[in-house]
Amino acid sequence: MEHVIEARGLAKSFSGAEAVRGVDLTVDAGEIVGFLGPNGAGKTTTLRMLTTLLHPTAGTATVAGRDLTGDPAAVRRRIGYVAQGGGTNPACTAMRELLLQARLYRVPDPEARSRALLERFGLTDRVIGTLSGGQKRRLDIALGIVHTPELLFLDEPTTGLDPQSRAEVWRDVRRLRDGHGTAVFLTTHYLDEADALCDRILVIDQGRIVGEGTPDDLKRRLSGDIVTVEIDGDAGQARAALSGLTAVRNVQVSGDTLRITAEHGDRILLELTRALDAGGVRPRSIRLTRPTLDDVFLALTAREGSRAA
């Protein structure tokens, strides 16, 4: 599959301090990738390098098929970038802002393109200062794709929005991928947002990528699923009955309750109940829970922090 971003050893130092330390990453065409990290991890610096706003100290990258340092003007023509704070004039109308952006990018028939984007994002031609927070953010995204880029960068796209407005922005981002094949590279502090939106997630800390994968893969790889079983019978006997299951990583006993850590917990439920039955133990209830992306994020960044210490 074609990569719209391919970076190798990307690094940035400020006055001798390393903000980004040799980042390797790829983003595929039509993929939504979440870029997560605590404050000061190098997330914003990496984003600014990939959008040509900062020159890397070291490393190479191609973005939207163009060399990042060798041809930054061509990169800028082929990407869209929506900054965290937006960039619209509150005294201007939505249509005028879209027309200006379309003309700057020399879009054929800029008026038709602007009207189509107003309709597509459910916006009206009002003064921007009178729009709600959610409407302003959707206008920011419309401005970012006025020239039909193959790659869109979104920096904290839903910060400060109410739940309904966040859901509308999520819908718009999915439409970009599903309806137009646009790749999206987004930063966010909302881990539920990354979980809901992203095909793949990159976690950066201390200037390095410390985790990568789909949300489900990261959860399973880090800690597995938790199966909680309440039983009638002897807990020690139940633990012994489960000892032969290779997918079971750990069994904790508290009274008549077993807390079982397992890979692919949904797949072993039948095997687990059969093993308990064969061991003469009857389960009263079984509950499956999965780790959240918050658990993954905290574990990865805490692990990296302890290594640095």
C-alpha cells in the first residue's frame, strides 16, 4: 500500500536539547492515524516538522509523495493542515473564507467548490463570529480540504467542544476517509476519540515512538482481556482447572471470584467454562472486560518514564 508519510530517523534539537529523537513512522493512503503523547513528549514538534513548519535536525521523510526537506513547497500544496486554534477571521463570512482559500490554491471554479463544502459540512454563509464552536471547527476542516489534499493533518480537532459537536466532527473525519480516501494524521488528548476514530495509533514519549498498532492490538498486547468468574466451589480447585489453558496469562483469586487475564478473552470463554466443568467447578457468572486505551497510554508512558529515570 502507498505511504503518504514515511519518516526515518526524524529528529529535532533546540539549543542542544533533543525534542524528537529519531522517529520512524508511516501512514498509508486512506488511513486515520492517531498520534498520542503526554505534554512535552515531542508530539507537536513532530507534527510541525511533517507539515514543513520546522526543519528537521536529522532524518528523512516523504510526505504526500514529496521530499520533506528537498521540496517543502510541493509538500504544502499536497497536504491540508488544521491547527488547534484554527485560523479564521471572526468578522468574515464562511463563504468568503472558503473562497479566499480556494483562490490561493488556484482551485478550478472556487465558488462552486466553496458552496459544495458549505453544503457538505452543513454550514450556512454566516459571519464566523456568530458560529458555534462545533460549526467553527467544521469550517476549519472544510478550509483544510478545499484543495482536495490526499493527506490532512488535524491538531487537537475537538478540544473544548461539547459531546454533540465532537460527534459531528468525528463523523466528518470518517467521511473524509470513507468517501474520499483522504488519509488523516491527528493529534488528540482524548483517548476515547483516538479509540473511536483511528485505524492505527502511534504513542510518543521522551521524543521516541513507544507504542504502535490498532487500538485493539495495543490493548491486547499490553495487558490482555480480563475475564471475571464468580464460582460455586473451591477457588483453588478452579485455579488448578485453568492451569492447562495456554491463553490464560494469570489467575487472581479473591474469595469465590477469579480474575483471569487472557489473550482474546472472547475466544476462550467456551474453553474456560469447559475446563471449570471438567474440574468440578460451576461458574455462577462470567464477565468479560477489555482494557481501555487510557490503560495502554498510561502503561506505555509510565514505562518509558521509569526507564528515563
